[in-house]
Amino acid sequence: MRACEQAPGLSVLEHGHQVDRRFKDLIGSRSLEWRLPDWSISHGDKLLELCPSLDTLSEYHIYHDVGKPFCLTIDAEGRRHFPDHATISSAIWAASGGSPLAARLMKHDMDLHLLKPSEATSYPHLDIAPALLLTALSEIHANAEMFGGMESTSFRIKWKCLNKIGSRLIPLILKEQS
């Protein structure tokens, strides 16, 4: 993970640590710059209550891309791609004796990045959705610089989509808990 670059000058392992630091800042002091969706402000504490332990979440955040070195491809333009890395990461983590719950979170790590807002109401993994939502929010902020900052078109598109998904998932999550 240290030898595989997520982006130029950033290893896959350091990216995992960035996501974990962002998550801890999100649920703590919020000393870093954030663009928070209304759902995270209104329901962030409840979502956190529904998450696994912080130890499990850190394990997931730091090692969520452990499979990337095993599926790295580089296209003709020199761009790095990691096809099916979430499934590969999950399998490697489980086989190495990592937490089964962390491995499950890894397997579904890309779900909320790829889910269309219109599909959110039928999302089948509501039990882990709170952890995935807060992690996705942390991850897009950890990656903001790579996108060109929080004012970049890329960040705004990712944020807007995650905002819509969260707005649609929150009522389902809360209903399941009642």
C-alpha cells in the first residue's frame, strides 16, 4: 500500500490515513474545512450512534483500498485505474484475518460513490449505510485537493450526488431503527 500511488505523491496507505483523519475531524472538532450537507448536520450524531466502533471504522478507513496494488491498470494517457478494487480489498482483508465487519464495509465502500440518487430508496445495506455515508463524506473531502479543491466542478458534482443520496437514505435508516 505504501508503494502504490493513489495519485502522484500520495500512497494508497496515506490516502487511507487521510480518510480516517477526516472522519475523526468530522465527528470531533471540525477544525478542517468542510462543506456539510444538511443531513449530516441534522442527523450526524444519530448516524454516528448507528456506526460500528471507532476501532472498526479506523481499520476500515485506513485499509479500505488494500486491494488497489493488486488491480492497478494504467491507461494509454497514463491515468491510474483500480477496477473492482473494493471487492478485492474486502477479500484480501478477510483472508488476512481482518475484522469481518471492516471487510464488509470495504466491499461496499464504493456503493455510495456509484449509487444514483434515484436508486437510494432501494439500497439494501441500510445497517451499514450510516458508516458508509459518513465515510463517503469524509472521503470526498480528503480527495478534494486531488479534484481541484472544494470549489472545483468535480468536487461539487460528487458532493451534490452524495447530498441527494444521504437525504434519501436518512429517512429509511431512521425508520429501520424505530
